[in-house]
Amino acid sequence: MEDDDDIARLVTHHLESSGFRIHRPDRATNLISDAERKPPALFIIDLMLPEMDGFEICRRIKAHPNLRDVPVLMLSARTGVEDRKQALESGAETYMAKPFTPSALIAAVRRLSNQNS
């Protein structure tokens, strides 16, 4: 879930070019219901979203009985130690600061996707 369309298109392009299938819900509030219908291999969530922040989305995913084992990669322009700590405490497996390189993103997605296989 990424609210910046340019970054979302960039992430989608690089991941699809590497063979991943992407589903991007139209709203943060639809993320859980979409995932209930078709559980993903992993979630990529921006920390700063308009409807609810990435910490809350991550907590909801990790509290959901059918989604709690799906890894969460949190993306953020916020690079502070407290933000990283809070992301991990909310259940994210990985915290990646923006800007990131496409190769680092792809490597993290591969590692987390394989972890959930």
C-alpha cells in the first residue's frame, strides 16, 4: 500500500519486471478485506498513508488469524530509529527507508516471499 502514485508505479514496475504479481488496493481500508479473499505472499506498506498509518495497518494484519503469518515490508521516508523500532514492534519483518534501490527492494521481497513459502 503506497499513497504516492509515482512510487507505487515504480515499485510495481520493478517487481513485475522481476516476475512478481502485484495487487494494489485502492484504499488502505480495503487492504485486509482484499487479502482475506486472496492472501498475498507479503505486504508492502508505506508508513504514511492518508486513512491510517502503516503501523496500524501492520498491527491489524498481525492480529488477523488468517494473515498474521504473511510478512510485512514497511517503506518510509522517515528514517529515525524510533520509526524503525515502532515498525518492528507493530509486526513488520523489514523496514526499508526511501529512497531505496530497486535491487534492494527486489532482494527484500524475494527473501520475505521465500520465508513465507
